[in-house]
Amino acid sequence: MTEISRRAILGTTAASTFIAAAMAQDKVAKPETIAIIGTGNVGATLGKAWAAKGHRIIYGSRNPGSEKSVQLGMDTGNGAKVLTQPEAAASADIVLLAAPSQVALSLIASLGDLSGKILIDAMNEMSFKDNKLIEPDDSVGLAARIQAKVPAAFVVKAFNATNARVMSGPKTVTGGPVTVPLAGADDKTRARVAALATAIGFDVLDMGGAEALKQVEHLGRIYVAYAVTHRPQRLELNFRTWKA
Ligand SMILES: NC(=O)c1ccc[n+]([C@@H]2O[C@H](COP(=O)([O-])OP(=O)(O)OC[C@H]3O[C@@H](n4cnc5c(N)ncnc54)[C@H](OP(=O)(O)O)[C@@H]3O)[C@@H](O)[C@H]2O)c1
């Protein structure tokens, strides 16, 4: 389906598109190969969820030979491998960045040539003091800095405004629909990332191109700040759009 027909069917404004979760299905029609940099909560959960839908997962780890990495590869299934971070990035044209935000820019520099690749930035740049969010200096947001560092890559911010546990099954874990807001790059690239989200049960709010990257980062901050200040209560984003 083209972007234009998809927008016509789903209802949209010029600024954003709402895309509903895919109907529950076992496997995706077009499996992607996805490199996942960082094998922690987010990387491992998304890796397993995507592999269950038929996507090929290549994790990038600082310790690909460790017992934990080997176990993760086996638990993920569908032929998942664990390589070094640069090897993983070189093996796929979609690269999920799921490492600590503090190392994001040096990590990018260590991954080799990322030209032409889709970089999904799931990282939240934020810190807390006495349970209160310290507002970061985000005059230029993290995703924009990543894009500036690798101008020939296609940076999309996504999966930062929900929780790793939720990624294993949004509706079953939270009891209702969960929206992944995303932004960056071009329509076609965002549609590819949106399909990765809907395949594992998320709805998607396509906020737009690079101009909307910081909006998605703000939503991530709202998400995490609420979780930190209202423990054990959690918040999930559940957006819908309408035509005025
Ligand atoms: N946790 C959540 O619910 C959640 C939700 C949305 C977004 N996020 C964001 O997603 C990112 C990952 O979160 P997480 O909870 O998955 O973190 P995590 O469990 O600490 O995992 C991060 C992984 O990154 C790798 N890593 C750690 N230090 C590194 C370094 N110095 N250089 C390169 N790689 C390094 C490690 O994998 P290896 O040991 O295999 O190298 C580690 O397991 C963070 O930026 C976070 O803000 C988290």
C-alpha cells in the first residue's frame, strides 16, 4: 500500500498519521534483517518479539561470545546471531540503537559506514535527581545529533516512549492499545519502521520528518518521568487522530 493510499484509508492530517496495529498474524509477509545494538532490556525484548514474527535478528554486543549473548541468540530463535557491534551494523540495513544515550555518539562513530541505513533511535536522554526529572539541554535533540553525525543515514526516533516489558506484547502486558510515536527521515522510511511496530502489536503515530524528532523525545520524557514519579503506576500513550 502506498503512503498516500494508507493515509487516505486511515484518516490523517498533514502533520501526523495514525496507523493501527497489524491484525494478529503469525509471521510478517516481508521479513527484515535488523541489527540490534545493545542486548539489554530493550534490545533483547524487541529482538525476541520481532524474531517471533519472522524478522531476522543480528544482535551487536560488546561481548558476543559471552554465555549471556549465546543464550540470547538461542532464546531469540529464527536464526538470530550475536556479533560485535560493528559486525552487526554492517550486516543489516536497519539498525536499532538500544544502548545508553550517554554513549550514543561515540557508539555511532564505532559502527563503521552507516550510509544508506535506517537507524532507529530508541534512546532517552534524561536523568533524575531526588525522583525529579532534570530537564536536559535539548536545544538540539539526541536523534538530530545522531543524524548530523551520519547525514547519509535515515534516522527515525521510535520505541523510546514505552517500556521494554510492554514491547513483549503491548495489549497483553498493559490491557489496552499502546501507541509508538515516531518521527524522522522520509515517509517511506517511517512506514518501514511503523510496520516493525505494528507487527508486534503497537499502534503508531507518525509525527513527521526530522522537524518532529524532538517532539518524540519530549513524549519519551513524559513517559519516563511519569513512571519515575508515580511508581508503581505506569502510563501508556494511546493516541488517536481525527479530522477537524
Ligand atoms: N528500559 C526501558 O524500558 C526503555 C524503554 C524505551 C527506551 N529505552 C532506552 O533504550 C536504551 C536501552 O535501554 P535498556 O533498558 O535496554 O538498557 P540496558 O538494559 O542497560 O541495555 C543497554 C545495552 O547497551 C549495551 N551497552 C552498555 N554500555 C555500552 C557502551 N558503553 N557502549 C556500547 N554498548 C553499551 C549493552 O549491551 P552489550 O552488553 O551486549 O554490549 C547493554 O545491555 C536506553 O537509551 C534507554 O533510555 C529504555
